[in-house]
Amino acid sequence: ASSPEKNLIPFTALGILLLIIAALLAYAGVRRSLSHAQLFSVLCLTVSALWCGSGLVYILVGQGVLQPTELRSSLVPGLAAFTLALLIIGVVAVLVKKAVICLIAVGISLACAHQIASLSAAGFGQSATAANYLLVCLVGVYFGFGRLLSTITQGKVEPPGTGLKKKAEVKTEQNQGCSDAVSVGLVMNLLSASVLACPLLGVVPKLSTGHVPWLWTAGVFQLGMCILFYRAMDTLAATFYGFTALLKFAEGYSALLSFYSIQPFSPVPFPVVFSVLFFILALFSCQKNLLEGLYQLFFVAYCIAIAAQPQGFFQGGTEGVQAAIFVVSAIMLLITTFNMVSTTMIPTGQGCFKALVNRMQCLTLRAHDKELHAPHLGYSKYADAEVLGHACSVLAAFAITATVGGRNPLSVLILPWVVVAGGALQLLCGSVAFARGKTFESTVFILYGVMWTVWGLTRYGGLYGETRGFNVAVGIISFMLFNCLVTAAALFLNVAWFAYTFTFQLILISFLLDAVGNLPYGYDIGVTIIFGLVSFYCFLAHIFNSTFQSPQIPLGKPLVKLSGVGGGAGVCPHVPARKATSVQQIAEIMKNGGICGMPTDTVYVLVAACNRPDAVVKAYKVKKQAEDRPMSLWISSIKQLEPVRHLLSPLLLDFMEAAWPSSISMVISRGPWMDIFGLGEAAKHIGTPQSIAIRNPDCSVATHLINLVGPIAVTSANPTGEADTTHHNQVYAKLGDKVDGVLCDGPSPENIASTVVDCTKIETGHIGFFRVGLIPKSKVLQIFEEVQRRHRQGRTNPSFEYDLHLPDTQRDLSSGDTSSTESGRGTGSSTPSRFSPEVQFGFALLEFFHFINTFFYTTTL
């Protein structure tokens, strides 16, 4: 509806609207990426980047930062890149018969092309642009209505072309990998290459402020792809897109300087070092496929071109390499997107690297699977981030070796390398390391990321002259104190980490001496180069060791060991709860008398097998001052109570059957029936002298473990008086080497404990509450009232009816063919359908003692 004379929507409002839609599309793309709808995810993220960049440009024009006459030169480079990218996506969608995706992609692509024409010649192409966007609107409404109709009718009515890919149609994970993130990353490379190549081709006069939104949009999206690759356990791809994101931010920074009429100057050391890192990464990326390694070599040439010309991104050599990257990125986008969704694969040289290494006797290639990225403690969704973290330290260190001299600090291209590489990317690596349970590594990366950011903004952001002196010195001293603690902790890890943290302390000393004006000549450059070389060694070691099983580049042993501490050598097994073999491993530890941490439907708990009294006593002693917090008894199902069912109330058994499995703990009267579980003298540690708490958790991992070992004694996995344990890393952190194993499942699903119900007087028709937790009181009362109603109507649970037709000495205590844990001892064998006369005589004695105990118990009350 806009015309050359007047726009329907003001530029600022249009830009904000496009940013909102871009955020929604990005969310949809990431969500669909995790559910294997890859081509749809690529389309959503690509269009999201288009709206994000366009929206920012419109906001700059609306706010007067850019003049309306600059709209053409600002929009054309970005629109040209997305015209080609969306056309490629549309062609691939045609080949795989995805009509809706094809119409949307081709429609927006043609709209962008006609918008370029309308920007070049006023009034030309606007009607065609509107027609294409109208087509996209109609297709979007049709698809949305179709999905809504399918959801409402539960799939019975599904218009043609609106069905989503079923899981059976999804290619295997080995073939598909994280190809949608690869495609989006290539689109961002295409975008930045288009922006930088357009001045060379004469499409726009020069790189300007209007191009900053496109370049920084590409950088932000590539950081997002970096995180997705870490989730996909692909360290090499995550590192590559971390590097390219850094380039996008630096390019955008250079374009931003034109707004202040500052001519940027690119120092030589940094791009040379960057080209070396890119070259090493390209060599190791050949193990995925040769085409990817060759593609990354273009960025090696790009960094060399930056180093060869002092004006960096503003000169012809750099822009010429970007023109080549534009062509190669388009070809890579077509090949990658086609291989992502097609059963017919375009050859990319996959397997050549492996074949070459297999011919070498001195090298053994490491198998690339998720076990390679097994975290230090437990289960993680992310790959190792040390490669990118150390590379960022190399870049930041060599960047600050460049001298500013008499130039404006903003004009020397140091600020983006230090703040983005040393700061933002290291913070990202620290977050990934923290998610993997690597507390030390995450602490180092986050601390150093903050230091590089603060120092870079202060020293190279034009603020240093005003703040130099005591104020800066105090801040640096605080960082030095923190780094002293980090350096001391590195003594327990390995030599490489100690050298890394110690040399950074030397850099902090140079910062301090410079702040107080007493810096010796050459000291700062010397220690910075040493730190950069140590960081480069760590980068090379991690990328080499993750590729080859032997030989390994040594990182050194711990310099200090105290009671087996050092590098995690003495840490008990931390195994992922999602694997049946892990549960079996923990079960064997418990059968041998060990105590273990375990996830549940609420928080993490410490458990011991009831048929190992020594383990129960050990678990009880681990809890400090726990006399007022007795342990509880957990079972995997009510069938484990069958041997003692005649000693328990039918109403209680029916209540258990109705309420379990759940987060409800029931406190019942103590009795001799507990002897059947083999607790022995350790029974005194479970419950009080009058009662015990019993529970059947609503957790598949816990249930499977209890099935393997029998009923278990449970207590919270934290010393008494401390907060509940809500993550597997906290179990070892709080209990140390006192625990023999931990089942790991990440954060607890709930931070609230179970609801504890008083069932000691259930025969009177009343229950009480010791604690209202995850299950509300009203829900528990509703279940109990339903059980009572059934009892009043004479309907009891048939699983627990007594067989009155057989004499007492021949009761069938095992309910026919049902398999249960033999005597609660967790051997996993089936209980015989009938007990021997000796066992039946034992039960008769138990029943007699139970009568005597109940008599004295009620008399005492």
C-alpha cells in the first residue's frame, strides 16, 4: 500500500514491527530445529534475519541516523543476499516436493528482487513486490489454518501440504547432523560477503553506517548457530561459526566508524594470527568432509587480505576475497541444504580424511560420538568449548600487542577483537563449560571474559585518558586477587592450565603498572606474547586430542595432589541416568554396599539397599546431626509389599494403590513386617520408634533402580540443615568422597519436596499431613475419599483380597504369576508362588508379634 510519495507505515514503526516478527520467527526456527523439521527451520531463521536487518535499517532512517536518500545503499546489499539465499531454499524445496516452503521462499525472494528494483527506480517494481508478499500472506494463512484444523481434529482433517514430517520419515541423526544450522550459518556468510563485495562492484559507494545492521545481524545469528552446534556435539563447526561471528562484528564496527568520520586502521599482528587459527581449523574440519575444509580456506585468504592492506575492510583486496566467498557460500548453501533433505547425496569428500589417517601407522583417529564429550561430572547437552575459548585468548592477546601511537584509540581495530573475542565469546565458552559441569574451566573463561571486556572498553574505547590512575588500579588489583585463587586451583588440574592462568596474572601486572604509570618498556608486549603462545598451545592440544586418540599432545599432570585429589582422578562414577547400563552400574555398587546419589521426581536423594544394613548405616552417618531427620523406605511398586500384605490394613493398601506412584510419602505404623526387607540392626535408622515413611516415586529411573536392588533406604542428598540438592553436581559437591556413585540427569524437575501424609490412624477414617509439598492437600484428600467410598460399597482392590478358601497355612502370598523381589532383597529373581512351611511358620510368628506390639502401642496411646 506504500507509494513513492508516501509510506503507509512510518519507518520506525515498520522497523519495530519487523523486529518483533523476526524474534517470533527465530523462536519458531530454533524450536523446529530441535524437532528435525530442518528445511522449515532454515526458512524461518533466514527470513528472521531478513526482517531483523531490514527492521534495524528502517529504524535508523526513522530516527534520523540515516537519511532517506541512503535507504537504497543500505538495503540493496542485504536484499541481494537474501534474494539468492531464499531462491536456493525454494529450489531445494521444489526438489523434495515441499510446496508450502517453496512458495514462501520463492515469494519472499522475488519480493526482495522487486524491492531492489523499486529502490533503484522510483515507482518501478512496487506492485510486483506487493503481489509477491500477498502470495506469501495467502500461503501462510492457508498453512496456519491447516495446522490449526489438524490440531483441533487430532489429525483427522489435514489439508494438502500442511502435514509435518513424521518421525519415521526423518533421516538418521548420523546423516542429518545439524545441517539446518550449517545452512543458516552459510546464509549469514553470504549476507556479509554481499555487503562487503557491493562497494567493489559499484553497487553502493562505500561501506557505511547503513550496513552495520546487516553485519551485526549476521554476527548475532552466527553466535546462535554456534550454540546450536555445541548442542549438536560439533566442536569444530561451533568454533568456525564463532570465528566468523567475530569477523562480522569487526566488519560492522569498521562500518560504524564512518558515522564518526574515522578512518579505521588494521594492525598486522591480529589478522595474521587469525589466519593461522583458521588454517588449523580448516585442516581438522576436513575430517567431516573435504568441501568444508576447502571452504574455510577462503577465510584464511580473507584474513591474509586484511593483514596485507592497512585499511582492512575498506580496500579492494579484502572486498575481492569477499566476492569469492559470496560465490562459494552460495554453492555450499545449495549443496548443504540439498544433502540435508534429500536421500540422494551430492559428494562432498566425506571419509577421505579418515582413509588418509588409516594409512598412517603413527596416528589413530578418535571415534566421533557423544561419548567423546562425556562431561567431567554426569550428563550434558553440550560439547567441549575449550577449543574456542583458548582461541579467543590467542586473538585477544595478540590484538593488544598492536600499539595505538598517536592515533585515536577507536580508529585502531583492537576494540572489537578484545571485547568480542576475549569478552563475549569467552563468556559464551564459560557458560557452555558450566553446563558441562566443568566448574574450574567456566570460572576461568567467565573471569577472563569480563577482564578483557572491561580492559578493552577502558583502554581502547577512548576512556583511558580520563580514568587512568588509582581508580583503574583498584579494579585491576581485584582481578589479580581472583586470578590468584584461580591459579592456585589450576595446580590441582594440569600444567597447561597452570601456565595459562599464571601468564595471565603477568598480563594483569602489566595492566596495573600501566595504570599507575610505571610500566617498563616492552614488558607488556613480552608477557602478552607469552600468554598468547600458551593459549595457542592449549588450543592446538585440545583440537588435536579431540581428533586423534594417539598420540596425544600432553597437557601435563596435576602439580599438587592432596588425598587423591587432582584432575578428577578420585571422583566417584558420575553416569547418565538416561542409559540402562548406567542404572545397572549404580545397582551393582549398591548391591556391594555402596551409597549413591539418584534423581527422583522431586530432588536428588542419597540411597542405600535395604538388604545391605552396613550401607544403610553408612548413609545415615553421612548426614550430619540427622537424628531428627530419619531415613525413609522406598519401593518400586506396591507388589514389593506382598509378602507382608496380611500385616497391613486393606484400606491402607488400597490407598497406596490409588496414590502411587507419585510424590506422596506415607507415614505408617512401625511393625515387625519391616524385618522382611533384611535391614537387621539398621532398621532403627529408618523412621522413628513408632512409625516410618514409605514411598513409591513417580520416576522411571528410580523405579528401575529399585527393581534391580530391592527396597531402598532414602535420605536427602545434603547435610542436615542445608538446602535440597537440585543438580547431580551438587551431590558430590556437598557429600564429597562419602558417596560411591551418582546417577546424573541434570537439574531436578521440581524444587519442592514430596507431600508427607500421616496414615498411622487410617483405620479411623482420618489422615493427617506432616508436610504439604508437590502434591496439594486437596488432591490427596480426594484420592483418600475415593478409596473410602469404594470400601463403603464393598469394593476393595482384588490384588489384595485374602484368599479365604485356602487354609491359613497354604495362603498364596505371591498373587499367582506376579514377579516380585524375593524377600525384599533385590536379587531380581521371581518369588515362588507358595512359601515353604518354615517361611509360613515365620510369618505366623511375625503376625503374633505384630499383635503384641499393636496391643502395647494402643495401650500407650
